[in-house]
Amino acid sequence: MRKLTYYIAATLDGYIAGPDGQYDFFPFEGEEAAAILADFPETMPTPTRDPLGIADRAPERFDTVIMGRATYEPGLKLGWTSPYAHLKQYVVSRTLTSPDPAVTVVDDPVALVRELKEQDGLDIWLCGGGKLAAALRDEIDLLIIKRNPIVIGSGIPLFDGPFTPTNFVPVGTRSFDSGFAITHFAKVLS
């Protein structure tokens, strides 16, 4: 069965973006960027894959991406109507109409994920955002958090929803001299 993985960058204080959706304070350089490109190449937007030298790399971990409207919109502003053309793309929204035939807009993320998990394929990448992650909390099998040694004080939290304790256990961490770390957490099954 396919797994839903919430793979996301976060600050030390648990935010995935600033109050207005800013994310440009997350660095992407050096050995950290090299590790991300080596281990998660399919998470790079299609227009950036050629300049990054990974245009020909086939998806290895994920073949499907799910994102909320606020995660999708920055790409739209750049003219990227199909930001992850190398993956099957879903945007969760109640108001957006699909601006590209390669992007499927859905309004029930739980039903979508349950259906996708029953299909053959690689795992499913939950790209963001915090409200969508909260809605899918019970469906998330694995968290992969790119923890940046930054504190921002306010913004969009990793999970933006009701108080619902959900246990995960760390299953691996790769740390860098900069303080950046990529930690994998598996859901504790009850």
C-alpha cells in the first residue's frame, strides 16, 4: 500500500512559512541542497529541474503530489500552472478551477488520499500547507521534516488545525554542520 508522506521545510519554532506565506528565508545551498537533490529530486518544481541538473531523473520516492491552494498559488504567479509536471498533481480547494489539464482540483482530501493509497505506484507527497496537513493528519504515514536552524516567531504552522495529539517516532536523522537536519518520523500505530 502506498504511503502519504508530509515532506516539508520547517523552522525550529514549527512554521513552514511566514505570516504572509513567505518561504524565501529557507536557504537552499551547499551540502544541504546537494542532499535534497540526491534524495528527493522529484520534489523540485519542473521548471527548476533542468537548471538543477536533474531534468532526466525519474521519480524514485513519490509519483504523486498533493498541495493546498496557498501552496499552489506562488507557482501560478510565476506562470507555473503545472508546477510538478513530472508527477500526478492534485490541489485541494473549494474555489479554484483547474488552470491546467495536468492538475486535478479536489475538495475532499481524505477521500482522495484513501483512494490513492489503494492504487499502485510510488508514495504520495503532501507538499503543504498547514491546514491541509491538519486535515490529513490521520492519513499521514511518514513525516520528513527539513528542520532549519531559524526562529521566525509567527507564520503558518506545520499543522494548522484543532488540538489532536498524534504520535510519531523518529526513525532517522541526517544532520549537517550548519544545524540543518532532515528527520524522518513514522506514525505510531495504535
